Amino acid sequence: MRYRAALNSRRSRPAIMPEHAMTTLAPIESQKLEPTTALSVETVEDVRHWNEHLFSFSITRPPSFRFRSGEFVMIGLPGPTGKPLLRAYSIASPAYDEKLDFLSIKVEDGPLTSRLQKIVAGDQIYLGKKPTGTLVADALLPGKRLFMLSTGTGLAPFLSVARDPDIYDLFDAIVVVHSVRRVSDLAFQDELEARLADDPLVGDEAAAKFHYVPTVTREPFRNSRRIDALIEDGSLFAGLPGEARFSPDTDRIMMCGSMAMIKDFADRFDAMGFIEGSNSQPGQYVIERAFVG
């Protein structure tokens, strides 16, 4: 497929795991990182602060680093004893990009994000060598429409999937739904509303197949309904081929975000006859078990 070809021709952006209390760490600039068997040391290339609670950043990508769109990887900084303090982050960049993008919340007293939010270009960061995950096309059966339902930083893996050229060969419609509390939480809104027009590999196909559905629940916005309301009144399906409802025969679903949202919709889809998929046994919907198990 074109995606595989892109990986061969080029060098080769979370659901968030909970943090626990830990002692204050030393400043980033005072520590020079050393690679380990499981970790490489990469350089921060740029950082973007969306608001006081949300930021994204890019780091260098090792030439040997390969991943499937939708996977996550461990990233981190040194802990108080010098041992790496790591956390799982979904990769937000497409698999053919020469850098790796991530999207993160800011937790003022979090052991990692309290420092990670202060990184600047030129800082060093640990990167795991083994990406993995189930929010991937391989874990889904063939279908007609792909819906990616996200809240908050759960958008991250879908930024990667939506820019995977192969996904446009597999589905007739690609739908990213992003529900947040405030307008400023709509990270990458401009790029998504433009239907990824600037993307070198999917721009043309995204113009025809990609659909972005943002919704803001606690501030005035053109769409203030929650995802369940969009489903129930059929407005989620406006402009899409097929019926104005979910069907296990045609629809495939990925979910990433709050545990409450994932549990609620997983229960709904189970009741509708959808089967959860995995890497070993593809199904009709997938969640990232590493984040909610």
C-alpha cells in the first residue's frame, strides 16, 4: 500500500494514564540524558501551548523507529533518583513524518507533566523503542465508515490515523469527533477543519472523505451537544454516506478519551451487536486497553 511505500521512501501526535504523587524533580536543563537498552534520547524541536491546561510538542525521530498509526509509546524524563520516569503517550504524527508529535494535558503536581509542560526546543527527552497499541486499522474488520470518537487529549492517536494514506483505501468516510469543555481545548482545530488540506499524502482524498465534528460543552460554540446527543438525533451522520445510525455491518469505531466516555459507548456498542477488536482478533470497535484496564 502507499503507506508502506511512504515508510520505505522516507526516514524512518493521548489517552493519558493517571499520575501519582512524587517528590519535586531537578530542572530539565541540569540533566544530560543517556540512552538505555529500551530508551533513546531525543531532542525537543518545538512546543505549542494551546491554553493553561493543554500543550503539544514535537521531538526528533530515530531513523529506525517504526510505528503503526494510532499506537502509543513511552516517553519521559529522569526521576528524582536519576532513573527514567516514563508515561504512555499516543503518537499524534503520521507514520511517515520525520518527527514525532504528542499532545498532553498539564498537571501542576504531576510527577512527569509538571516538568514536561516546561520543555523548550533543544531539551532532551526519553523515547521508548517499542510502540504498541490497539487503536490501529489492523484491529478492525473491513467496513465502510470509520468513526473516531474522542474527548480531550484522546484526539492524539486519531491525528495520526486520519493522516495515514492507507486508511483512505480502507474506508469511504473517515470521521473524527472531538468533544471538549472549552473552545481553546480544540487542539489542531484549524488543520482539521481544513480537511488536512496541507498534508502531502492525504490532502486530496481527505477533501472528499474526511469529516471533522468538534463539540464544546461548556462555552458558546456552534455545536455544544455531547457525542451521545449527536448520535441520538442523527446529526453525527449528516453529510455521510449510508444511514443516520451506527450499524455493525458497515461501521467501525475507535474510542479514546475519558474512561467514563469509553465505558458508556463500549456498553452501547456491545448492546448493538458490535464486537470489540484486538490485534490478534479484529472486531468492529476498538479502545486502548492499556489506558483503561
